[in-house]
Amino acid sequence: MTRASDTAKLLGAGATILDGTTISTADNTTQLTLTSTDADANAGPVLGFNRNSASAADSDLLGRLSFIGKNDAGEDVDYGIIRYKIDDASNGTEDSDIAIRRMVAGTSTNVLNFKASETFFNEDSA
């Protein structure tokens, strides 16, 4: 954004960014802060992940948080992953699945999985 009018649009009531975006700092300060000044008892601030598909289906991945760092060879490694998926997309019987994975001895390992009717801990026997 190079024009003052572009900056004003970004600082207004909201912004839509239609491409990937990187927020970066050269130190350990917070890169993104969500602030709610609402004084009621409802949740806030809220961070929403919206898989806005016109054809939702069972097993669709809804979102993933990746905790990425470098190893001693300078390679990017997903040291931790939290992911959500749809187990059942049927109207009225929707179910979801959340999995938490972490790196164990160089392998991404499922350590915790919540399904509609059961919870698995250390299913990969790590």
C-alpha cells in the first residue's frame, strides 16, 4: 500500500486481504494482537477460521495451526500441529475431529485425538 487512501481503507471498519500475508518482526515482540474493548460477559476477542465451502463433505479439513521452527540444518520443521476436520457434515448430526500432533524422533506423531464418541491419547504409541 503506497497511497494514503489505501492506508485509510486498511485502518477503517475492516479489511479484506485476498492473498497470503506475512507479518514479521526482527525480535520477540508480539506480531498480531486481537483486542476487544467490549465490556459484556460474552467471548472476545474471537479468532475465526472459516472453511466456506459450497460443497462441505465428511473428512474436509477445516483448519490447521502449525508451529514451525528450524532444525540445526536450517530446515523448516512442523514441530507441532493442531488440526480440525469434519467427521460428519450431515445437517443436524454434524461431528468434528481435532488432532494434536508433535514431532517425536523426527516423525510427526499423533499424541491426542478427539472424535465424536471417543478420545485417543498416544494412539501412535510414541
